[in-house]
Amino acid sequence: MRIKAEEKQQLADIFHEEINAAHRRITERLTHFEQQPPSNKGDSLDCIRRFYEDLADASWTPADEQALVSLEAKSEVEIKRLMREGFRRLRVQPVPSFASLINALRKNPGAPEWGPEPVLANRDAVPSADRERIANVLHRELDEAARTIASRLKLGDSKIEIVREQLETVEGAIISEFTPLV
């Protein structure tokens, strides 16, 4: 199948227009997500519990609660940093418990420890559930964009697949830019 030169430019213009629109919508949503007000101490413990559940893909237990209470003197940011570093050093997967995640720092002292985190508006990365939700929104929007492009240009089935493949490549590139959880 051949695409004419004038069609290439039309397709490129449409791709850029749709990608810019999707990028703008995603940026607006992420900005709103990052600008949520900081939580109080009770909420920060809930935030730590949810962060652990996302990180370890495990449910919070009473033993985990006891381990968290022992760390109550530390700030939310410091506990999350300990959790991330413990996850990097932990040699057992899946993570057995919150305490094992924190104790991994003490048991494996030879592993490199990362320096202080850069100051960011969103100190902890996007949780996996939110990344998945954003990826699903992106997929729906780009799928709709492919249908719009096809209807605007009155493309045949083979050209529609080319458009869809190009948008899937862009979708993968955008999703790969999401901040990882750990």
C-alpha cells in the first residue's frame, strides 16, 4: 500500500494535532493530581498504607500496623523513602510484610543507598493504579483519535491500521514517560 505525498503531510498534521491534544489533557490531569493539598498525620498514615499496598501488591495486616506505629516519629516522606530503598534491596519477592521492607535496609547494608531525593511537587511516584487509569484514558483517547482521523480522511481499512499502529507507538512512548513507582 502506498501513501501519497500530500496524504503523508495530512496524516502528519493530524497526528501532531491529536498527540498535542492528548498531551495537553494528560498534563492537565497530572497537574491536578500533583497539586492536591498535603494530608494531615492521620491521612499520611493512610497514604503510607496505600503506598505499601501498591508497592508490594499485598494487603495491609495488623503486623504491618505495628511496624508502622514503631516508625511514627519519622515523617511520611522519610517512611516512603525507606520503603522504596527497602524494596530495591529486598531479595525476596513478593514482599512478605511491611516490616521486612523496612528491615531490608538493616540486613543488607552493603547495597548502595541512594542520595537524597530531588525536591519535586509529587514526592512519591504515580501509584500503579493511577498509572493504569491514566494509560487506559490515553488508550481510549488515542483510539478515538484514530477513528476521527479515519473518518476525516475517509481512509480504507489498511490505512486505518497504519494510523492505529502509529498512535499505539506514540501511546507506548507517552506511557514510558510516567514516573515509575519505585
